[in-house]
Amino acid sequence: MPQRALRNISLTFLLAAALGGCGGSGSSASGTGQLTLGVTDAPVDHAVSVNVVFTGVTLKPADGSPVDFTFDSPRSIDLLNLTGDSSELLLDGVTVPAGRYDWVRLDVDAGTPNHPDSGSSTIVIDSTQGPENLLIPSGSRSGLKLVRGFTVPADGSASFTIDFDLRKSVVLANGPANGKYMLKPTLRLVENNDAGHLAFTATASYLAATCISGTSSYTVYVFSGADATLDDIDGIAPEPVTTVALHDPDADGNYTGTAGFLPAGTYTAAFTCDGASDDPQQDDPNIGLVDAASMSVQSGGTTSYTFQ
């Protein structure tokens, strides 16, 4: 990991703010703690790579000014390499004031709809063509902000993973950037100590019986709760928590994939032969989600399920 520096505000001032609070509900805890923060991804079908250039991370204490970590040099991360239970760290055990935080923001270098070629984040749709600029509408102004509270314990540590769901997020832009690809991030912040994984297999015989010959965008949709209502991705509830693209790396006819970093609890998983037909900007009622099943995720474990 590259060395990082605090900007805009000194650590001495931050600690003074944390230690000097008047107490009571919502006030920060005294002292410091360690924070680890990684990123992962649920993949999209119509891209070869999605390289997001991260320039830093900003944290907002509930009772203090923002804490800024700026990377020594920008970090280009291909999110499509971070599927399933894979992740990459942005912050690795950094020391921060202990207490409650209101939000975390990922600072990125990316084009905007009015200035589509201004950033260095890119997307590759076809391996025979070169990369295109990736637009992130708020990227240059406010970064990728995830407004969800979390706590760093005094003299302790906290570890989180931010999940990008590219199947929900990569869309074609309209307006001045019409035809350009845009990242409208759908982000989940997951506490790693409370997370587990779901590993799926669709057997060759199941695929032959379920899917029309020639379809190959095998996808599992994962919804929160048992016996959940199934729906496509369209920005209207119910929405899947995440999706899993299944692949056959050893060419044995069985397709596999993992839904990583799910909070412990009960979920419903359903299969579709053609996840690539799901447009996140509109209702696609005919994507054919079938064979729904309820299953549980345990903290620190992987639950396996086979469609057969």
C-alpha cells in the first residue's frame, strides 16, 4: 500500500476535537482506533474492464471536521478483477479518531457529463478496441459518497468493504455525453466481521434443461430475506442486494460464482439465463428469474448452493 498523508486538517487537531467533546449522545469516543477499508465488485456483462482511478478517501466524524487521506499517487483499480470474495484495500489499518462516523467518500478522477474526457477512469467494452473515458457525474466535485454511519472503537479496529455493483451502475449517458458510459454507483458498506459469502453452481444438466441453446449470461440474483419478491434491476423496490455472474473457468460445463461480503442473515437467490438483458434504467419484467431458494449467510463463512 502506498504511504498516505492527511490533508486539510492536522491529526493533532482531530485528536483534540475527539478528546475535547462535551460527551452525551452522539459524541465521539476518546482516543484513536485502526480503520481498514477495501473495495469489491459485483460484475457487469458488457465490459472487459472498468478502471476507476482513486485519489484518496475522506471520512466524516459525527463530531468533527472531515478527515482526508490523499494517496501519494492515484490508484487505478480494475473493479472487474475484484468479484466474488476478492477485494483490494484502500486504507490498511490507518489510525483515526475513535467514535462515530457519518459517511465515507471515495475521491476519484473521472470525467463528468459536461466534460466527458476530463478524467482518467476508463471502461473497455470490447477487447479489440481501446479504452473509453468513464463518466462519474459527481466524481470531480464530491467523489463517491456513501452515507452510512459506522463506528471505530477506541484502542480497537474496524474493517469494512465497499461493494460496487456494476450491473446496477454502468449505464449509457444521455444529454451532452450521449453514448458515453457512466458509472452511477450503487454502493454497499459491509462490516467484514459480520459478513459471509454465497457460492453458487449451476450444473451442466441444469443449464441444458433450463436455458435456450446459445444463451450464456448465466446470473444469480440475491435478495434480502427468505421467500423474497423477485424483480429485475430498475431502481424501484424490490431490488436485489447483489448479483453474481456465473462462469466456467475449467470448461467442465458447470458454471460457478460467488456473492461476496453479504451481512449475516437470510437471503433468497434466483437464477436467470440472460442477466445481460437487464437494463438498470428500465423495467425488464421478462428476464426470467426462476428456481428461487432461501439460504442463510453466516459471519466468516461461505454457504454453497447448487442449481441442479
